[in-house]
Amino acid sequence: MSAPSVPRASSGARPMLPAVLALVLGLLLGRFACAPSAPAPSDAASSDDASPAAVVWTCAMHPQIRRDAPGACPICGMDLIPAASAPGDDALPAAALRMSSTALALADVQTTRVERRAVSREVRMVGKVDFDQTRLAYITAWVPARLDRLYVDSTGVPVSKGDHMVEVYSPQLIASQQELLSAIDTEKTLAAGDLGGDGRSSSEAVAAAKDRLRLMGLEPWQIDQVVELGEPLEHVTIHSPASGIVIARNALPGDYVETGARIYTIADLSRVWVQLDAYESDLQWLHYGQRVTFETEAFPGETFQGRVSLVAPVLDDRTRTVKVRLVVDNADQRLKPDMFVRATVSAPLTAAGRLMDAELVDRFMCPMHPEVVADVGGTCPVCGMDLVPTAELGFRAAAPDELPLVIPDTAPLLTGTRAVVYVQHPDDGGGGLVFEGREVVLGPRAGHAYVVRSGLSEGERVVSRGAFKLDSELQIRARPSMMNPASAPADVGSAAGTGTAPDADAEPASASASASETETETAPVPETASASASAPAAETDAADARVALDAVLLAALDVQRALASDDALGAAAASARLADRASALAAPLVAPDTCRTLLADAATLRDAEDLAARRAAFAVLSDALVPLVDSAGGPADESLVLIHCPMAFEHGADWIQRNGPVANPYFGARMLRCGTLVRGFGKER
């Protein structure tokens, strides 16, 4: 039923004026007659002579609900709380909001101190074991020859340095042996004086013949054998130049090979490489020399370690990842090439972006071989380079003033282009607490914290829980907020829930009262303070609804990525943000039924007890998000795609993710790339 409006002077209403005036006069006389004695002078300030302000009641979870009497929220059933402005609110900044202690308790607003501390991020990567390319040895033909016998007839055979590998017949090798024997005979004849000549030149000829045989692959002891026998070796045996495993056989017995033809490949597996894939967003946390821990499917529960020897200088444009190489000792040879691994690196940083590693502070390291670490300077035993102080490679201890400013990851409200936090003001004696929105510049995310580049000072307190509720209240009051950074017109702000009674003669006041009483309990659509809002106001509502929807979609993308990374804590935090932001969804982009569905699905996702339950809840939420993105579109600066996994939950499941490599949130690392591209979503709105 519509609220009664102020009576107007009309021919039908004039006869009623005396009765109305008599009724009002009677009420006033009755109030003063029944009123207690006048308050003490100390209490006079609390009453003032002015009329008391009208109290507006709202919901702590759904600030778009505005009522003129207490009751229950039509959306969630919570008791409504007073939203009236405290004394002195007119002097607050435009983006500030005062809340009473009761409202803070009901809204569950929590604050955290901005502090300087070391932060570290746990970066997860996947990859596989590979051969150490510096420990590959090749057996090749040094002269044209026929392979008469191959002693190793299959791959996988372990060999030791000096083992016989292949027997060859080479006319060119036989001719070179004959030249050596002829040079020796000439030298002997000259030494006996039977022929005139220079004995020194004959000795040089012998030495040159031996060098030619050595360059053709003969060992010194084989050359001595030719000299001792006095005749050429018809077949020459080639021996292994290194110990390892034969991983390739490239020829067969009886083959004729030319100079340089590869016969065998031998790999030394006492040390291996691990090739990992890192996303672009994780590159700032990776550095040469870092220690990385990883696990394999073959040895569950057991961890291995290696150091980063290379962060590839180029990006793979197909997978949008960068290769990170580890050098790992493998003396027991349990790590096999092509084994799948899951790696984790904990990367602590200073404010200047330098890595902190207590193990490497004030030590020396080889710039080419990170596994070579020493307490004093010297040369690298592998390559002979001078060891350099680890400080030159970016490792150092951080002074207290070098530690970064840190806030919880739940504090900032992210719009995609801006980050807004709500800062608690010191108590000004006006009752309750004052919170002001402030735009900040964030650095990298470190676990459950963000590094703050600018906008905050050490010691300030920021809202770490409930910031979206404060932002929603500012939107209701048409003040600057995360959603609407521009100031709203003064005439709209004066009636948008400031807690003061509007002028009874003003037309918008009557319309506002009517809208308050006729609000339906099934449609969680934000109410405006004026039913006579102009077209620009309607456009502002649509823009706010757009930003609210984008905030929900961005939170859903965070949940998807955390689930794909098997990050239980990250998924829990992102789910909480999604549930918080879902409460601000509104028309015209989201229908009331869809609002209720998403609110319920988001609450189920937030309250899931473990990773498996959260994955099942995310599948249900995704079913509701897909048609919504089809109709309303996604964030303007995002390229979204729909992926289907036929193996998820036995009947298959869909999800929305950013365009790029498939990242399955329902299986994580077990089947990260399981999924098929269904279609993309247009970015036009």
C-alpha cells in the first residue's frame, strides 16, 4: 500500500483541515502533558530544539534495503540496523562513513594494522625431469668406416668410461697406420747411418704420424700397440668417452658411416635438469640461484631439491609460460627423464624487490653453476669462473626499513584498474568509528597479503573484513566509492539515506516514502531514494550494476585459478570475496531470481569444508554464471572462454576462465590440461 502523502489544498480536502489540525494539536498537548521533567542542562545537547532526524533502517549484508521502521531483511532475514548519520557527519569527507558500534558488530567489520614485514609467496609450478645437456656424450665416426661390430646393441645399457663400444674397419685408418710404420722404419735407418739425412726431420715425421692417428680417434695405447706389432690394426675399437646410460643407438652393424656420423648417445644421470613452466604473473618471484622443492608421482611424500640455473629470456607464445630450469643432484638415479614433477618455491622479497635467502647471505656463488656455493671466494670447479658474492646476484639480508608495507589480501577492493581500501580514522568523539575510502597502488600479491607501493602509511588501520559492505553503503548514499569514484549530485546525495528527514513539501520525499513501503521482499534490487530519478541517475545505476557484476566475475576467476593450482587457502579466500561481492548484484543486469541463485551458490562455495567440496560447489556456481555472461558479457578488459571437461563429476562440467592454457579447476595438477574449448565470450557490452 502506498504511503500517505502530505495533504494538499483542494476543494475536497479543505473540509478536513480543521479536523487534522485538531488531531495534531491534541497529540502535541498530550506529549507535553505526559512528558517527564525537563532534562538536566548536561543532557540538553542530546535533544536540541530541532526536530529529531528520521531513522532509516538497513541491512548490514544488503545495504540497498532501506526501511523507515525496524524489521527483518527481506533477502537474508537479518535484523535491520539504524543507518542514521551521527552528529558531525556533515563535516566528514565525501568518501567517508561513520558507523556505530552496533552496526560494526552486526556487519562484522574487522580492521588490521598496516605493517612492514617480510612477505613470501608460494609459487607452484609443474614440469618434468630432463637430461642435463652438459652431461651428454656422443660416439661418432672420426673417419669414414664400416661398422663391423656394435658391442652395445640396445639402449638403456649402463656403460663406464673406457668400455669398448664399436669395432670399425677403415681403409683410411689403415693407411695412416702404415704411414706411421714407414716413418719409424726411416727413423731407424737414419739412426743406423745406412742412409744420409737429417735424423731430426725423421723424428718429426713419426710424431706427426702419431698425431694424425690420435685425431682419427685412436687412444695412445692403441698407437703404441701398432708400433709394437709393426703392422696396422685391421679393425680398430672405439671406446666410451664417459660413464652413463646409452640413450640412443643411431647405426647398425655393417653400416658405412662418414666422418661425424653419430653412433651412440650416452647420458650421465648422476645430475639432471628439471624443466618447469612458470606463468607470467609469477616471474617477479623467481630468480637465479633460488632453492626449489618438488615432488614426483613415483615417490609420493618424498621431496627433492634443486636450484634455479636459468629463467628463460623468452616467453612461449602458445602456453604463455616461461621455462625455469633446475639443476638437481641424482646420484642414486631415482629421477628419470620425463618424470612429471610438481614444484614449489617460497620467495621472500624486500620492498626493493631483492630476494632474501638466509642460506646465501654473505656467501659466494658461480654465475653459471648455481649449485656451486662457497663460504670464501675462489674459482668454480666446473667452469673455472671466479665465484662472485651472492649480493651481486640479488641475495642479501634486509634492513627493517627495507621491508615492504603489507595489508591482507581481503582489504583492497579491486576493480581491474583501481584498488580501494577503507582506512579507519582516529576517534573524533562523534560516536562510532569513521572509515574513509582511499585509492592505493598495490605491488605483487604474496600469499594472503598484498604489498602496498603507495597510498598507506605504517601504523594505519584498514578494513580487512567487510569493506564491500562499507562501499555498498556509500553507493546507497550516492557518495564516491569503489564502484562510483566520481562525486554524485548534491540533490541526490541529500536524500539518499543520509538519515536526515527530507523536506515534507518536496515531491521526492513523498515518492521516497512510497518506494519504501511498496518494496517487495523477493527482489533484491537496490532502491533509489527518489522515485523521480532522472535519466542520468538511471545510467549511474546501470554502471554500478555493471561494476558489481564484474567484481563477482573477477572473484570467480580467482577461485578457478586457485582450484586449478590446488591452492586450498587461496580458493577459500577467493570464495569469501566472491560471496561478499555477490551481495551487491543488482538489476538491470541480473534478474532477481538469478541474484538469489548466485547468492545461495556463492554461500555454499564459501562454506565448503575442503577442496573437493569447494570444487563441486564451483561447478554449480559456474552453471549459473555461464548464461549470465552470455547475456551481460564479461569485464571489458578480459578475454573469457568457456571450457568443458567430460571427465569431471562423471557427467562432465563447464567453467569460465581467461583465454590461455586450459587450467582445470576440478582436477588441479592431476589433470590440469583436461578440457576442451567450447566457445569464447564477446567483450562488447
